Amino acid sequence: MRTIGAITVGRSDYGIYLPILRKIQSDPKLKLHLIVSGMHLLPQYGLTVDEIKRDGFEVSETVELPLGLDGPEGIAKAMGVGVSNFAQCYQKTRPDILMVLGDRFEMHAAALAALPFKIPVAHIHGGELTFGAIDNALRYSITMLAHLHFVSTEEYRRRLLQLGEEPWRVYCTGAPALDCLKEFKPLSLEALASKFDLSLPEAPILVTYHPVTLEYEKTQWQVDQLLQALEAFDLPILFTEVNTDTGHEVIRRMVRAFVQKHHRAQWVANLGPSYYLSMLKNAKVMVGNSSSGLIEAPSFGLPVVNIGSRQGGRIRANNVIDVGYSKEEIVSGIQKALSKKFRESLKGMKTPYGEGKASEQIVNSLKEVSIDQKLLMKKFVDHVNVI
């Protein structure tokens, strides 16, 4: 039986992983070794490790990280401690293959710690671009550390080949998050409001805004402009929790103050993967800078006002309206998103991120790949005439 180690560090990657984890769990030839870390273990972020257990998964290991400080020094220290703590984890139990996802600093620490153990790393969602965040550098560093790659579009596959990866290592599977939609039964807005004790007399503006880590000095101004823009609309506003990147405490403090001041604004710590999808189905517009606006939201025809540079470079569908940080630009973007003309233009829209078959391809590859020197000893493919 082959053991697949899976690293999850927050609600964002867990929701994407979910269909893959279920397939690994149900495969008689595979054993899931689930390693839970990061935001999952923090009470202020909903202690989502409990949600993982409620979903029927055994948590094999937990890896604590010092995430209390949100400045550059705090993040750098968390990365260093993460490498050490993940190493202790692998020393106790060494999976046959380690599965990591995306671009977070916690995920990078997990992949880096696997290197001296000669654990082959399978990376999901490589080849993408996010110009406004340090995540971009972390993602490509994980690519260099990884032995298998599962990318979401053909363009991202070509990008990894351009980086010198051997073609047999790179699979274009689509985005795993879309697999959840095949049997997805969304809750109504009324049911969501009852579940989370929210007041939602009509479809809300869903706000998911995270720090722009290459512009963290401007976080307070950026969030102030966003909040001023939201005041211009007489609609319910629902904020989701911010992640633990540099500057997150500034965002949390400002959002909490806004919610206390405005009766139509509310905040929820953690909707969970399926309820978050239901909210995407029911929301009037999504505003912020989350990748879910580009990857999951198109499947619902949901207009998205994408603010700033955090998602700069990612492939987007026609539902995305890119705006700058100023109040005026954000207001204009929301007005366009709410217009009947724009919403009608999204009918029949297709997502560029696949057909919801990623998890099957990923699990089959993890099960069938030979774990040998060919897999572990990466070669660099030179491309002539690139420059």
C-alpha cells in the first residue's frame, strides 16, 4: 500500500484538496497520511482542524507554526520554524509521496523540508502567476522542489516546460476545486443565513480580501479605500476571514470596526468548502482579491471585482472586472458588475480551468508512478532559441 502524505495549511487549500483526499481515502491501494498545519490550528481562524475531522478524515500529524506576528520578520521566522517542524514530522513517518498545493509560505516550508529526506513531491497548481504577492516566488520555488506537477491549464503546463521540467512530469488536469461541482447541491440564501446566523434579506456583496504581500506597507490605505467604496452600496455585505500573510492583522482590525459600525455588514470566520461554494452561487457580486474569484466563481456566472495586483498574471474568464485600489475604481467596478447588461453577458460562460476531472487524474498518477531514481533525480531540459 502506497502512503500519500498531504499537507494542508488552511481552508483555502483544503477546499481544493477535498475531492482528491476523498479519492485517496477510498482507494484500497493508497493510504492517506494527512498533515495539518498553519491556520487550521488557530482558534481565531475557526480551528478548522475540527472541520477536517468532521468530514471523516483522520488527522495523522499536526505541525504547529508561530503565526502570531504578521510583519516580515514574523513570517520569515514562521517559515524557518516550519522547515524544522515538518522535518521532525517526516522523521517520524516518511510518506512515499508528499502532495502539496499552491504557493503559501507554510506549504513551501513543508516542501523544502522533504528535500533531504528524498521524499518525492507532487505539486498542484504550479505554473501560475500572482505578481502582487511573494506567493509567486514561493510557487516557482516549490516547482523546482517538486517531482510531479498537476497544473490547471495548458498555458501553465507550457510554462513549466519552459522552466526546464521534463514533459513526463507535468500533467494538465484542470483545477481540482471544480470537481466538487459535479455533485454539488447548493443551499439557498435563506438556509445559509440560518446556518451561520446571518441577516441576508437579499443576495450580498461577498468580500474576500487578503494582504498584497509585495505592497504590505500600503495595506491600511488599500483596505480603507475598499471600505469606503462598499459604503456606497445599500446591500448586505459579507466578509470572509483574511489569511495569515504580512499585514493580515491590519485588515482584520479594520474589517471588524467596519462591521460594528454598519448593520448591513457581517463577518464569518469560516464558511467551509461546500458552504463557500453555496455563497458563490447566491452572492450578487464578489469583491476582493481571492483566487476563488478567478477559479471557482466563473462556474456560477458570478461577477467578480478583482482589486489590485495580487492576482495579476492569472488566467481569468469574462466574469472578472479588474480594478485598481482607489475608492472610485472599486465603486465603478461594482456598479458594472451589478448591471443587468454585464450579468447577462456571462450566461453560458465557460471556465478556463477544466471540466471537473482533475482529482481522478491526480490520484491515478500518484498511484501508478514508479518511485525510483528516475523520479527522484530531476533533469533540466534545455530549450534552444528561448532567448
